[in-house]
Amino acid sequence: MVFNIALNHLQQREEAEEVTQDVFVKVHGKLAGFSGRSNIRTWIYRITVNQCLDRLKARKRKKRSGFHLRFFGDDERDPTATLSDYDHPGVMLEDREAVHALFTLIDTLPTRQRSILILKAVDGLEQQEIAAILELSVKSVESLLSRAKANLKQKMMDNEGTAPGTSSKQRSS
């Protein structure tokens, strides 16, 4: 469960494995302080999502610093080049490109919309459980999910005309 959540958020097996390890270390360290106000599964989900969001923020900082280094000529290498390609064991090889394109679009959504969409559509959680994990109201989850779907649909439509392999004739029809 933890690995799948991390993999769905990060789309990189190595990072998902690291986050999974970090989550269990954190769960072990804080288990004595677990109050039982929520389901333990919800608590672990919350820790996992937070770890993933922290990792994504760090990845963005690393990309930004890499740009500055390249721009100012301090370092020749690209720090983002070490990030692996999309690698999800649950996706068939022939579907990998399409799924990668979809997750690339999902990654452009605002953080909360992206998390809610992944938890709902990919992990199959109910809105009440998502609300508990993200510490939001059910109404907020419904609203953010609706906006995430609308934004993703718009991004897919915008991207459809620029997809590789589509001819100008196909785009105009």
C-alpha cells in the first residue's frame, strides 16, 4: 500500500522505495504517540502522502538549483539527469508511454488536486477516507476532485493537438 502510493505520486521506483523506507521508519518512531483518533491505515496514508509531497518539493528545488548552476556556468552536469525514467511495474510495456504522458499531465496539477486525483482514481479510496488523510472536509475533497478532473480534461484536450505523431490534418478534424 505504501509503496504503491509513493510510486503513483513520484512515478520513479527508486524514489518510491526510499519513501517507503522513510515512512516505515517514521511510523516505527511515532507509533507510541499514535492516539488512535483515526484509523491506523489513514494515519499511514497521511504520512506517506506527506513524505511524497516533501520529496516532490525537494525535486522541484533541485531542478531550480540545477537551472541556476547551468545558467551561471558553475557546474556542467545537470542534477535532474539522475532522475530515472518512468518505471511502474503495474503498467504493461506497450502502455507505458500513454500512462507516462497521463502522469506527466497529472503532475502539472496543483498539489492538492494532484494528490486527491491519485488517491481517488488510482488508489481507489473513498472521498471520506481522502478527507481524513489530507485533513480536509469531504466538501473540499469533492470540490478539489471536480476541479482536478476538469483541469486534467482541459490539459488533455490542449495536449491532444500537439501530441507526437498527429498530423495537421488529424488536428484540424
